[in-house]
Amino acid sequence: MTDGNWHRVAGRTQQRGFIDGALPMLVKRAVVAQAVLILAALWSYATWRVYSDKAETLESARHELRAVAAGMYVHLQAVLNDSLGAARTAAQAIDANGGLSEIPSQTAAQLLARELSSGEYVRGLFVLAPNKFVAAVRNREVQMLDAPPSWVQAAIDETRGVFIGKTIEDPIESSQRAFPIAVRTIDSSGATVWAGALLGVDALDQLYETMAIRGGALSVTSTAGDLLLRVPMPTMALKGQINVRNSDVYRGSVDLAEEGGFVESPSPFASGTWIYAIRRLGGYRLAVSASREKEVILQQWHDRTRGLTIVLAGISVLFIALTVLLRHFINRLEKANTNLGQLNAELESRVTARTTELQEANQQLALTNEELEAFTASASHDLRSPLGTIAGQAGLLRDDLGGVMTDVITQRIDRIQSNVTRSSEIIDGLLSLARVSRQELLNERVDISTLARNIVEDLRQQYPRHRVECLIESNLMVNADPRLMKSLLGNLLGNAWKYTSRTPHARVEVSCTQATGGIVFSVRDNGAGFDMSRSQRLFEPFQRLHSSAEFPGVGIGLAIVARIVRRYGGKITVDSEPGRGTIFRFTLPAAAVTNKE
């Protein structure tokens, strides 16, 4: 072999050694980089999921608190209307008998006592003027003074129509508390007369104990910051008056809108930070709140986060161990001069193992979602059970009373059963609203026209006395989930049927038009309609533009409709005019709307 040939062979050998030495190093660096990236991605996703879960947990708690505050708001409004209505009736009877300044005090007291038929929470009724005060207490005691007592003296100088006093000693049980509430009236002579009631705090406590939230509290305060009622009642409140005007929760509630909202602040009566859902009774200068300690709300989230962290830590340790082991194998392959194909096969095997670990982590997250579904079902059952008990007890009470039933007792039992029914409807609505957002979508061909006709036929059978002319355009087709389409049309047509119930020659139309952005479906009726200036929150839960006395309902249907439309990437709008009807228009871009045949 010549010297030239020797140099060429030596050069090729040296070059090959460089490649064989550099390639395993590149592979090892790639393995480490891959491990770092996968672990970073895994922990980033887990961190995002943990914070999302926390936000969802807090949002769910806020929804629960808002629902309880809304129920307490409705109940307290009924209590105030009941008690002040009795006081007004007594004041009118006194005026009819000559007025407070002329009628004998004993006669005025008898007229007040006659109206003491409300619940046990009304401890007494009273009327007062600057120079006279008459009261009748439930135990038939009568108080007649030439001037109002100190606890109601401030009403004389009050310029507003409603007076809320601080808590005082209960006139029946000295160990208990009560608070006065009165309304300004004008008698036939033009003089100002205040008519009011003393409401027992302990009696109201018993009413609201059934609404109490586990680990939470319900309270009623005046706009002046006086604590009138709290369940559970703090020990300090049993000794006298409490004012929370200087507390963070009161200062935060001042900035809320008229319909109320949420405040997160330390509690004046307990440790830790609490979340408050607050509703104001504007006409009565009162506010109700449902609250719960934030840490108690987040306890289950902490438990889930701890479990997820342990799982991820185990996966990370295993992943790191496998990566170290992989590097060791690469080193052995490098020393043994194993070919690059075997090294790649080993790396591919490790990548497959990592993918399997990630799939197992995803399955764990799926199990967590199933647990949340089970919790929802359990919460529904736990809410329905006491409602069923209340309804059953009311029915048994009706049967037990039998022939001694009075109109007042009958009305109260009817009110209990109607409120139980309404609460059940609210629970069903909330569950339906939750399912719309979570259930897996089907993709089938749906004949909207046939579906609408079937729903109309069901409505005609359900309301045989309500005659409605229905015009449904033919061949309206979409590719969507038939369950969601049935819910969407059922709520819109049900609304149209309800709000045309008082309309002669009622008419409902279902049609579609071709617009720039695609096909626009519409459901039109000539029913009651409403003022568009009040429609800003129409598609939010529990937002109704008509009272339950006018048209029944709980305010969930349109919220369900809006969520279904949003799931298909669409938009829903409404146009209405009082007495001229309403038209809902919506699009379903993601439903792959087909052309009419």
C-alpha cells in the first residue's frame, strides 16, 4: 500500500470515529431536551387545569350562594308584604273609625289585634303619630302611650316611606330579640301615620334554618348597617345590637348594583375570608346575603389538587428515572459501538412509554370529570329530598286538619306546596342548563320542520283550550344533536305558546331566511311581547320580564336556548314590542345547515 492510499484510509477512519462519537452525544441531548419539554408541558397543563378547576369551584359556589340569596330575598319580601299589609289594613280601619287622633286607644288596639293573623314571626302590630302610640302584641298585651317609645321615635323624623329600626327586646320573650319595620301612610285628614310590625328574630331564624348552607351563613341587614338577623346567630348578637357599617363586607356591598352581586372579604363574626352573595330589597332598605368561608368552599379543590400533584409527581419521577435509564442505555450503546438503528428503536420504545403515561393521566382527568357529574346528581337528590318531605308534610297537615281548615290555613298550605313545586322546577332547570354545556354532541341529520310540528302537537294536547294557528316552513334541515335541537325548539315554542295564552287569534311561525352570514332561523309569535329596554339580560338564568302572576315560569328556558346556540358557534337575537308579539332569530354555523330541498 502506498503512502497516498494509507493517508486516504486513515482520513476515512478518523472521520467515521468523529461521527460515531458525536451522534450518541446529540441523541443524549435530544433525550434530555425531550424529557424537559414533556415534563414542562405536562406540568403546565396540570397547572392550567388546577387553576381552571379552582375558578370553576368558586363559580359553582357563587351560583349556589346566589340561588340561596335569591330564595331568601323572595321569602323575606313575602314576610314583609304580609306583616306590613296587616299593619296597613289596621291603620285603614282606624282611619275609618275617626282616625288615630280621635278614636279611643282601646278601640285602636282591638283593630290592631284583629289583624294579628300572620305567622309567629309577627310579634305585634303598631300605629303611631307624633303625639300617640298604640300597639297590640301577640299575647294580647296592649301598649298605649302619648308619645312613641325610643325604639321607634326616629320614624317621626324619617323622610322616606319605610322605617327600619334596630333590634330590641322581644315583647313576648325577653330573652329573644325583635326589630320594628313601619311604612308611612296618610289618613283621611291628611295627617302622617306610621303603621308597622315587630318581627321576631328567633322566629325568622327558625324559618331560615332550613335554607342554611353547610358551613355558611344567612343574614339580613339594614342599609344603615344594623344586623337584624343571622343564621347561625353570633353569640355577641344575643346581648344587644350589632352594627357592621365599619366592616369590609358592608363597604364592599355599597358599590354593588341595585340587583346585588358578590363581595369577598373577612367576616365580622368569624375567621377567614368569606364570599357573600348579596341581594337588596330596595323598597324596604334591607339587604339579604348568603355567605360561606372561601377555604371551606375550596377544601374539595385542595383535596383534588393534592391528589393530582401526587399523581404528577409520581409520573415525573418515573419519567425522569426512565430518562436516566435511557441515557445509561445510550452510553452502553456508545461503548459497545451499537448501530444507530438499535438506538433509535430504543428511543421510540421510551417515547411510546411516555405517551402511555400521558394517556393514563388523561384518563385520570376524565375520572375526575365523572366524579363532578356524580356530585351534581347527588346534589340534585339532596335538594329534592327535603323538598319532597316539605310537600308530603304539607299534604299530611291538610289531611289532619280536615274540617277545621280555615281559609288562611288553606292559603298557607297552598303557598308551601306551590313554592316546593317552583323550587323543584328551578332545580330541574339548573340541571338542564348544566347538561347543555357538558354533554357530548351527536352529529345526525335533523328535520327541524318535523321536530317543530311534533312539539306543536304535544303543546296542543297539553293545552287543549288554547287555540293557536301554527305556520311551520317545510324542509328545514341541519346536521346536529337531535336532543339539543328538541330542547332549543321546545323552549322557544313553549315560550310562544305561553305568551300567546291571552291573545285572541294566536299565531306562531317557524321559518328561515338566507343572510350574508348563512341561514337564520326564526320563531315568531303575536303574544304579549315586552319592552326592549329591559331585555339586556334576557338570556341569563332567572331573568324574567313578566311576573309569575302574569305568566308562570322560572327563567331558565331562554338561558338553555342561548347556551345551545353558542355551542354551535351561533348567535341569538330578539325583537319585541308590548302587545305586538316577539321574534327570536338564531344561527347555527357549526351545525352544517343544509340547503332546503
